[in-house]
Amino acid sequence: MRCAPQAVAGLGPRRPRRGYEKRDAMADDVDGRGDGTAELRGVARALAETVPQLVDRLSTAKPGRLYRDALELLERPLLGHVLSLTGGNQLRAARLLGLNRNTLRKRCRELHLDLPQSTRGARGAAV
């Protein structure tokens, strides 16, 4: 990801890049893809570095629910964001996520996510 020099200057002093960050950035530049692969690797690495702290906190707070609680922490913003990307269209969101629409609806219900109301009205009824 490239930023305008003025935007970068406003961020203050930069910390030196770690070796793997330099390598990932150079790999994107060298192969010419610029598809964000290196950026995704960075996000995956940051997530992996966060997992031990997450496990420590969740395992002491609610023993026996670690897996479910960790998934919920990721799933809630993921589903919410994809639904907002699709303008609340559940079918498009489900396809983007690789889920069945009914599975998406069930997970949203279980996570207490508000689903947009249908704009069609009752089945077969004119609006």
C-alpha cells in the first residue's frame, strides 16, 4: 500500500522495518503483483502474534469456551463488515463468504447481529 508523502509525514517518526516486513514489501515490488499479498501476510502475522494473549485472557475468563469465544470475536466483525459491503444483501454476503444464506442468517442470529429487514414486504404482497 502506498501513501502520499504528506500523509506519511503526519504520522510522526517511523520505526525501522523488521526484516520480514522489508522482505515482504520487496517481494511485492519485485514480482510486480502489487496485489496486497505481502500486506495480507503482515495481517496474518499480526493476528498470529495476538493469539497467545487472546488465549490467555479467554481461558481465564471462561474456561471451556475458548474456541467459541475466539471465533465469535472474529466472526462478528467479519459478518457485519461483509453485510455492510453488500448493502445488507444476505445472498450476496453469503456468496462472498462461501456460506449458505441460511447458515449466514443462523450465525447472525446466534451472534445477535441485526439483519436488515426485507424491502419486499410479505411474500407475494405488493409493496
